[in-house]
Amino acid sequence: MSSVLNNDDLIAKDINNEKLDNSVQRSNLYKLLKEREQSWWQARQQLIERQEKKMFWYGENSLIMWLLWQLVGYVVVAMALMLLNNIFGISLPLWQYISLFVIQTLFFVSALAAKGQLENKLQRKIDNDELMREEALNEMIILAEDSLYPDIHAKSPISLEALDDYLDGQFHLASLQCLLQKEVDAGRLIMEQQPLEVGVLPPDLADDELNEHASEITYRSTL
């Protein structure tokens, strides 16, 4: 009888150790998931900023913007020279004024001539940001398969707000929504609220938009 009890104690101890190991492993997976989420968030934010920069400087009406900024540059230089003259009494000969504006114009023409190269350089950075974002997202999905997704299915149905509370607000809502959308697309989750168009919004705005509707967005497991 004693041997049976001892054997049961050993089995119980093994089970407890296994649960402890699983708990530690789950905690480590969530830690790694948080790290990759931060990388994905930064890459996504940087990508949006560079796309906006490309649209501003190299879009359809970019030539007008370049000319306007050049005019602004002329005005700023002229005002600076006037202030130097009025405050410090520094007055330049006419040929130096002309030379200054000629140099400024040459710099603008050079930049305009290199516009295509500058645009290509920016596009390469955008492509790299997209690659980094996709890599980080794929790594997040792999980690979520052994951490976040099992918890979601176990606690189904669960709202985005409740999930955020469960995770102690450690993840951005836009990141969670993106990860859960993968499960929705795979048919393993059903979203009981139509998804918001947050994919094209800047990360901070997407988070604010989701925060307003987090309690209404509910996920139900189909497993």
C-alpha cells in the first residue's frame, strides 16, 4: 500500500512539475510575443511615416510642393539678411546677395535633378520596412499559436476589451486585432462585430479607434 501511495505521490509530483514547466514556458512565450509585437509596431509605424513622406515629396503634386518650399526658402533667407542688417548693421554688397540666391537656386536644381534617385532610395527603405513588418508578424503568429490562441479558444467567447484586461494591457489593441484576424481568416474564430478599417490608420489612431469599440468586438471559437 505504501508503495502505491509513493507511486501516486511521484505521479502527482511529475504532473505538478509538468504544469510548472508549461506555465514557465507559456510565460516565456508571452514575453517573446511582446518583444516581437514591439518590433512589429515600430516597423509598422515607421512604414506609415515613410509612405506619408513619399506621398508628400514624390506624389502627383510633389513638383508644386518642391517649388513652394523653394519660395519659402527664398523668403526665409531674405528675412534673415534683413534682420542681420537691422539688428547688427551687417550689410552685404549686391553681388554677394545675388551669389547667395544663385547658390540656393543651384542647390534646389541639384536636389530636383536627384529627385528620382531620392525617391528610389526612400522606396527601398519602404520595401525593407514592409519586409521587417511581415517577418515580425509571422514570428508573432508562430508564438501566438502556443500562447495567445489557446487562451482565446479556452476563454471563448471573449471581447477584445476582456482580452486586453487578461493580458494586463501589455499589448496594443491593434496588434491583438491583427493576430486574431488571422484566426478569423482561418475559420477558427468568429468575430461577432464587423472588423473596423484600422489597417490603413496610423498605429496610434488605430489603437484609439479600437479602444472605443473594444467591448463590442467579441471573438467566439469554432473549435
